[in-house]
Amino acid sequence: MVRMRPPGRTIPGNPPRRWDDQTMSEFIVLFLRLVLAVSLYAFLVWALYTLWRDFRAQTQLVANREIPALALALDQDEVTIDVKFTQSEVIIGRDPASNFPINDETVSAHHARLSYYKKQWWLEDLHSTNGLFLNDERVVTPVVVTSGDIVRCGQADVLVTILSKS
């Protein structure tokens, strides 16, 4: 009959059990698994921090972006209407709610849009009835406008002036 000894106890006269190759391999594998897990979590934290930092920097760039002011001038009924805009989008039309309302029957309610995009002012036709013209050329797709351009909405001519950033 074989006698079992309780765990953790040594047989008198026998030296305590030493680490064998299999036990060492198990501990090395466990250690490597822990190192891998910590490395993965460290990488995730670094990636999220980098994304957050870049997002914050982009937000600050957009917030600090300066849009050059846009001035529109219209001679109507022997009165010059001159309006300065600092927002990034201006709607031209007959509708009184438009940013630049023109009281003319040949102008659509929402005739054209001027928008600041990629550091330039763009002119776009909003499906007007009588068409939109930039310097006597019909506007079919969005086009870049420069200071001194004439925008014709119906029979109304609007002078565009882009004011310098200051």
C-alpha cells in the first residue's frame, strides 16, 4: 500500500522539490501572456490618447479659422444696398428671410448661395428659375468667386467684394 503525503510537506530525508523544466516553461508562458496583455492595453491607451489629442487640435483649428468678410452691393431703385457678412454661408434671394434679400420679381426666393469652403468663397445656383450668372457666364456648377466679380440674379446685378483679413 502506497502512502500519500499531504501537499506541501516533504518526506523526511528528501530535499524539497525543485523547479523542473516543465514548471519553468509554464511560468515563462504565463509571464509572456501577461506582458502581451499589458502591451495590448498600453497600445490601446496610446492610440485613444493620440486620437483624442488630434481631435482636440482639429477642433481648435476650426474654431480659430478666420473667414474673410464678404461685402455684397446692389444698386436698386437708385439706392445702393451694401451689406457686409462674416458668416460662412450667405443666401441670396427674394425671400425676406434670405441673408441678402433682393426685391425683384426676376429673382427666385432662394436664388444663390455663397459659401466659404477650402479657403475660398464659392457661388452656387439653388435651382433658380431665371438662372445665375457670374461675370456674364452662366453658373451650372459651384464656382469660385473673387473680389470684384458681378453676380447676376435674374435682372439684379450684385457686386462681390472680399475684404482682407485684419
